[in-house]
Amino acid sequence: MSGLELHLPAHARFAHRALWPWMTLLLLALAVPCLQGCAQRATSGEDIVTASDEPEQRSRARLRLQLALGYFERGQDAVALDEIKQALAIDPAFVDAYNLRGLIYMRLDQPRLAQESFRRALSLGGDNPDVLHNQGWLQCQQGDFAQAALSFERALAQPAYGQRAKTWLSLGLCQIRAGQPGAAEHSLLKAYALDAENPVVGYNLAQLLYARDAMPEARLYIQRINNNGSLVNAETLWLGAKIEHRLGNAQARDRLGSQLRVRYPGSKELDSYDRRAFDE
């Protein structure tokens, strides 16, 4: 199971806007545990145990957890929590169940209960990187940026961890929120090297580079998003227009403005473009 992410910069005004249209899909992708027949890490963190090798008790608990996950994905948190309760009644040492319970409590804005679930999972599963990832994001949400960084770094230190791109992204977004643009850029570049197609990574990198006046590099990242019709939106077009304006490319800037007018006629970004508020 991997975790939830968000961001906030302290040095620029893109604030919590980097996840916007991609938010639902991103959170779902990051919050889905490995339950659909894939290999499961043993609680020792050293051996690999497949579902067919599991003890009968764990297999029955996993079926309950699969139901809980389905309810979680549909936003039925109360029912999901009930299924997790039943899974833990069958198998009280089931790390994945505590991890998913923590995610649900995060979504319910109950950080104390979420932290208790993650701590319990870590007490049972050692340095489980999926749990550490989720704990790190919870700590970031609570403004405990130093501890969040430690949790993300502990997750990244696990040799077999397969979700490094998501954790580098989460670390970078947390560093933006903490007002650490240099560290954030480093982390997001790591995420980009592993997952160049993720628009959240590219958008945030473009924003960071724009904020430090690295316009050619910022243009590179935002163009990759704006040239993909399934990813473009009002904010990516507006950022692209601001970058082209800063570079002195009026034709490219106005072409992006025209796309804003056609595709997002009521947007605040079009209003900003029409006011020529490129430097606000």
C-alpha cells in the first residue's frame, strides 16, 4: 500500500493547486494496497510470500481487507472501517489492515487515530516502506516537516521498495510546503527521473523553476504537459503563458492565451491573461 500526497509552497503563489484535476486519480493510485494477487512482503521485510503461501488465517483476513479496499475506493469509509475491524479480529498482526485504516482516518481528518494505526503497523512490520510513506505524508499535513522527511527517507532506504517515484514526489511536495524550494527541486527531479509522465511532478518542477527564473528549463517541463491534450488544463496553460511572456515570446504566449479562451472561457486564469497579470 502506498500513500497520499499534497503540496504547498512558501515562496510562490501556486499553493495547494498542483494536484487539482489529477487529484482524485492520483490519490487513488497512491492509496491502493497490493492486494490483487501480487506478491506480499512478509512482516519480517526479508522474505516474499505469495497469497497462495499464506496461512489460512491471513488469507481470510485479506479477503476482508479486499472488501475494505473496495469500499474505501468508493468513499464508503464507515463500511471500510467495519471490514478492517473484522479483518483484524481474524488476524490482529495484519500490517496492511492497519495501514489502510490509517489512510481512512487521514481522509476522515482524524490524524491522531491515523498516527496510531501507522505506529501499530510499524511496530508489527518494521520499516515497512508503504507505511512509512503514509506516515510521512500525515506528518507533513500536520506541519511536522522534519519528521516527515525522516519517514520518507526511511521508506526510500528500503532496497526492495518499488514505489520510489511516489515517495520522491511526496517528499518534494512536502519540502515545497515547508518552504525548501532547493530541496524540493532535488526530490522532484528524482521523481521525474523515475516517472516522467506524471503531470504533478512536471507541473511542480515548472513552478519551482519559474520561481527561481530558470525559464528555459521551466518551459521544457510545462510544454510536455501542455502538448498532451489529456493533461492540459487552465493552470498549465496559464503557467506556460507566463513563462513565454518572461522569455519574451509574445506569439507563443498569445497562442496559449487563445487556448485558454477557447477551452476555459470562464476561468480565473483567462481573466488574469486578459488583465496581462503575468507577474502577479
